[in-house]
Amino acid sequence: MRINWNYIKMIGIFGLVIFLFAFASGRNAVRLVSEPQVKFVGENNLFITSKAVSKLLIQNYGNASNVKKETLALNALEKALKSNPMIKTAEVYVAINGTLKAEIEQKTPIARVNTNASYYVDADGQYMPLSNNYSARVPLVTGYVEKNNLESVYQIARKINNDEFLKKHVYEIRQDENKQLFLKLRKCDFTVQLGKVNALDKKINNLKAFYKKALKDNILKDYSKVNLQFDNQVICTKI
């Protein structure tokens, strides 16, 4: 009987490939994960440090360098990171070489509440704690503010953050017990009375028109209050 050596060679090569694949997969599964590497995306100013993120990872899965890849629950680690009130999004993965990596996007503060408690309001209208690492240059919020009722403050803070004129000039937002809003402008002695947040765009346009005209006429210093509550009117109170 003639032996088909080509057929035997093909079977041998196929078997070798299967063996090498199983061996590599087995070694990869039990490979120990190295210490975490943290990368921040977006905001350059760090409210939370790489060290703090690494500590969160280790706290939620022991010493990361002693964890096998096959037992590492990446979704659980991402959930643990996202539970931190300074973190907006988190992606955790293990590189081919066994390095545990985390990509972090921080929350973006747009206002700082400074009442009986101090904290930020972030770009989504949510609570964000202050940081020991960095202090954001955003408008202060004073007066009567409730942490679980930030909607009005958030709306005006978001408007300020997205408007070049307001971002340049507004340094304080004050809310009274009736949810009436007031603004303070840099280099101006008067208070801007916005009232409620309804018709906000129209009120801001009226403020800009008044400011431009008063600046041109050099009379900004003559007023103590600028009331924008009424449609198509800017009512000014002289000092």
C-alpha cells in the first residue's frame, strides 16, 4: 500500500496549529495583569489624579498585578469608576501584553455653588464635588440653592458657559428663595435681575444691547440695577 505523505503532512501541520493556538490561548488567559495605566481624554486640568483612579481599580479588584485576565471583570471595574462623582465616562481594557488600561473622561464644571455647601454643577446639570487638585474658573452660585433642585441654576450656567459675552463678564449667579435669578458682572456695580429662566435668550439679548449702548455712552457706572424681567424692556435703576 502506497503511503500518502502529503496527506499525513497536512494532518500534522493542522494538528500543530491547533496545539499552538490552544497553548497561546491558555497562557493568555492565565497571564497576570500588570499595574493599571490611566489615560485622561478631553479636559487637560485634572480634578482626579491617575493615582486616585488606580486606587479605585485596585480597591474594586484587589491587587491588579495578581489578577488573572480570565477572571478580570472589566464591566464591574468600569461601573466602579463611573460611580465616582468626578468621572463622566470610563473604559477599562487589558492590552495584549497584560497591561490593565483605563481611559477616563472627567465631568466638566460650569458653575460653583458657594452656599452652606460647596460643590460644582457639571455640564449635564449634575452634582460634582470640589477637587483638591484643581479649581475651575467658573461663575459662583450664591443664595438659596438645593443640591437636588439645580435646574434653574443649571440653565443659566449652561447659557453663560456657551456664550462668549456672558462667559467673559458674569462672575456670580444669585438665586433667591423664590427661584428669582440675579447676575453680577465684572467691572460693573449694578445687579442684573433676570427673574425666572423663561425667555432666557431674549433677556440675554436685551442685556447685551443695553451693555453695548451704556458702554459706548460711558454710563455703566450710573446704575444700581438692570431689570430684564419684562418683554422687550430693560428697566434701569440709577444710583
